[in-house]
Amino acid sequence: MTDIDNLRALYEKATPGEWGFGGWGIAAGDELVATTHFSEGRSFVDDLRLNTANGTAIAALHNAFPALASELEAARTEATKLREALEELV
């Protein structure tokens, strides 16, 4: 099961605000959150493509986290209520 409390604590320690990926790094507005780098053994184009995919995914996941966490917590609460109601019937 996902440790949502640990993930929420990590999220709250991260740079606040909407994140975006700008080709060379992840930023929250004008504040650089993380930079990308290039690895030996891969071409510049391959690294740029990989970094763009990873940077875009990281920014999107950061931005979606609050809603996803709320939905997960609501679903867990509902599952507990349904489990308890079922136990009363058995």
C-alpha cells in the first residue's frame, strides 16, 4: 500500500507552486527546481529526448499530487466504511 503520509511530507518539503519543464530543467515560476544533465554514451538528441520525457513527467506528477492524494484518501475512507458495513451483514 502506498505510504501517502510519507509522500505528502516529501511533497510539502519540495518547492511550492506549479512546476513546468523548460528543456534544461524543472522550474516553479522563475525558480529553478532541478536541472537536467547529459550522460556519456548517449547522443545529445537521445539525452534531450529522455530528459524532456522525465522532466515533463516529474513536473506533471508534482502538479497532480494534491488531487491524487485527496482522491486516494477519500477512496480508502469509503472502502473502510463499506468493509465495516459488510462485516455487520455477515
